[in-house]
Amino acid sequence: MKFNKIPFTGRVVDTLRTTDNREFVTSAVKKLTFTLAGIPGERHAGFHKNSGVRETELYKKGFPIKNHRQWSAVSVEEMEQVAKKMQIEKVSPEHLGANILIEGIPFLTQLPPLSRLRIGEGSYQVTLVVYEENFPCKHPQEAMLSRGIEIKGTGFQKAAVGLRGLVGWVENGGKIQPGDLVEVYIPQQWPESITNRWFK
């Protein structure tokens, strides 16, 4: 597979993880370690996962399948749009259960599947493969409401459509931390109608 590198670079603003597999909300940490099995000890870590509502057309719920959701990422720019729609001051990545908050990559959620996020510098870059858009669910709004955030506008599940960020798996492990650079590579197989927004 050949790739085109988009002509600008983002940066990591925050790195986050869960500390309890029963929890949805993440907490900020100084750095994250990635292995081929995901983020060690994190709720989405592992080579396998049980099928859920997203796979009901293919498998019964709870069937063991390949884990394509080892990490999740959201963008500063898209979270600002969601907050505006919800009429709240801020949407925190913690409440979305996100692992990485990125700034400087517009349309992050719309990056096509199999794109690569290369994070860090030199030969120690972590490479994350984009699996799909992370479709909005009820958990972020529940987390906000439980923490006393009053939502005056559109609810999260509608406000975050097309803006919720990405999920995927680890292709090359390592450590990332706030301040690390983020490069994006898009497979050449995608037509211009999908990729031209990044190459204008």
C-alpha cells in the first residue's frame, strides 16, 4: 500500500487512559505506552475483543473477534464545534473516554480507514492505524451530566455526529506524550473526492 502525507502537522495536546476496566472516563497521564496489543492495562487493550452492537450484522454479541479499537483520538477543533452545538463551555476528552487529544489536524474524524497517524520524531515514531470513525454514544453525555455540566443546546449524540474522532489499532508501538508531533498518511487508494480536503 502506498501513502500520501498530508501537507501539515498536528501535535498531541493530552494523553489519557482508563485505570479501571469498568470505567468509561479517562484520566490525563504524562505519557502513554503503546504495544501491538494496545495500551497496557487500558480498557480497550488486547488482541481480541467481544463483538458488540457495531458487529451485530456479522456476529452474535459477545463473540470473540479481532480488536480494531485499541485506541481512540479526538481533536481540539472538533471538540470546540461540539461544545458550541451543546452550548457548554468545553467538551473534555476525559468525558469521551479518549486516549489522545490532537490539535492541528482539521477534519480528524473524516480521515479514511487505513490512514496512519505517525506520532513522535525520528525512528521512534508510534504508528496508529485508523479503523473507523468513532460514532457517538450515550456515555459521554452521561459522564458530563454526572459531573454537573448543564447542557443547554443539542445533546451529545446529535452534536458529535461526524466530529467524534477516530478509533483504530497499533501498527508500531512506543511512547507518546503531550507536545509530540502528529503526521498523517492517507492511502493512495482513496479517490480524490475523499482526500482532496487535505491536499487543497
